[in-house]
Amino acid sequence: MKIAVGMSGGVDSSVAALLLKEQGHEVIGLSMSLWDGADSPSSHRRNACYGPDEKMDIAEAEQICRILGIPFQVIDCSGQYREKVLTYFREEYLSARTPNPCVVCNHKIKFGTLLSKARSAGMEFDIFATGHYAIVEYDADTGRYLLKKGRDSKKDQSYFLYMLSQAQLQKALFPLGTMTKDEVRNIAKGAGLPVSAKEESQDFYEGNYRDLLDVNDTEGDIVHVDGRVLGRHKGIWNYTPGQRRGLSVSNPEPLYVVKLDGRYNRVIVGTKDDTLVSSFTVRDVNWIAIHKISRKFTAAVKTRYAQTEMQSDIDMTNPFNVRVTPYEKIESVSPGQSAVFYDGDVIIGGGIIEKVS
């Protein structure tokens, strides 16, 4: 097949391209250009997806493609990224919600804008591959493409891909899905790829989030759940539910952020028990393993990427909105984050957390 590989300049996408070429496919490398700010490389590289050091990552991706002997093309997606990802990020934070830009970027930019613009530029390919640790399989019984966890539980990235549509999954390939990170690095080292020991991306943005929000810090009250005003904050966007450090208020017991009150510009704090959530609603669910929900069912649920899955009951409120009731209360569920539903290794679906109880 003719396969386009999303090249980030890192070891994962580099090995994905290498493996596909070794399998005999016709491979081309694609990199996204996202940064539209000033070219002022930071003193300490964070290998983030978005930032002024982007040119260095693109140069490394081009070098890898040269070594592999495959064509390489950079596609400018900066306008669409600003419109679809950064605007979303800003609006969510300023609404006292916790955004997940990586999920939106995968769905709308990496598996959307990048491919449509590449094809518009005359590039032809059958499949799009990336270095994500996940697996796509076709289920002949249901006629649906399934998204499954990667074999390496420490690196599984299926959580960040749950928004992909059936059309996107049909044309997606994840060559590293059945591999571990150590195996990938060893392959890169054995092939002499210069990125074999490169550090991984730690965030989606290199700088301070405040730079993206373009707002003045607006002070407000830090309020205990019992109504006591304990101090002042310098902008609710600095906080997220479950946060303990950086509150700068005193209390006999350790305090955590319980929720953010955007309407009255307040940070509500309490004890660890106060952060426990008994249920929450999820909107705009993208169903993958099933066409739509028709009845109550049980699934393992994650509300954060690094969180342990919690068995929960999923109740339909309408075909694309559900209420999730964990068997045990969950700490610090954040409106705006993603809740993803699993049946073993298979993603049933996922959506955006709307309201917690």
C-alpha cells in the first residue's frame, strides 16, 4: 500500500515509518507545521507539540526521512490549529473547565486537516499511520472498526484517540500498537536512527499556558466548601480540580481544589473527601464499538489519561449523552476533560465530562 506517516521528529513515528518501509509499503512522511508565533527557541526544550522549537522537530523528521529514503512534506496547519484547538483551549479554560487539546488535535487536525490539505496538494496515499500506541481492528460481526489499547500499558494512547470517527479509523494504522517502548527504542538504535534516545513530548505547549489565554489575571476568592473565604487567587485558570499545591492558604487539614466557579470567579477548596464524585454526566459521546447506546450497561471508565479505570454504570440520557455512576467514588473529576469507556482492551466510546455530582 501507499502509506503516509505522520512524522513528529520523535522515535515513535520514526520507527513506524521504518517498519512500514521494511514491510514493502510505499511510504511518505508528513509533518504538521502548527506554530505561527515568533521564532524564539526556548532555553530548555520540552519537546512539546506546539511551540517556537517546532522547526527543530521538523528538521529531525526530515533527516529521518532522508535516512529511510522516503519523500517528506511539511503541511501548514497553523491556521486551522489556532481556530480549532487553541480557541477551544482558551474558551474552556476561561469557562473554568479543563480542556484536553491533544484529543481535539488528533481528531480535527492530525487525522483531519493534515490529511485533507495533503491530498489537496496532490499527495496520494491509501492509509495514514502514526506512532501512537494503540490498535485498530475490523469487527466483521458488527461491521465496525474497533479502537483498542496498545500492548504496552504504560504507553497506551487509545484514550487520546477516542474521538476518531469510523471513517478515520478505517484509514488509520498504528504499527507500534503491539510493541513496547523499549522494543521501539531498540529498533531505532539498531537501525542507527539519531532519535533513538530522544526525550518524549511532555506537554502540548512549551511555554506558560497564560501566554495562550491572552487575558489579565483576575483575582477572586478561594472559598472553603463550608463557605469560609480563605484567601485570594490570581486567576482560576491557574487551578484544576484535585490540585493540592500552590493554594497559598492555611488550614488544619490539607486542602484540595474541589471545583472552579467560573460564574463568581471562585476557587472552591476542601478536604480530600470533598473531591470525591459519585456520578457525572458526559456529553457528545463518540461511540466506536457500538452504533449507539440502547440500554444501561457496565464499563471500565477513565476520566484522566493516567487514571486507573473504575467500573461504572452507564445510563443513557439521550443517544449521545450519558450519566456515569462509578461503583466507588472517584477523586477530582474535571468538567471539560474526557471520559472514555472500555470493555477490556476495546474502547466502547467516550465524550466530554459536563457536570459532576
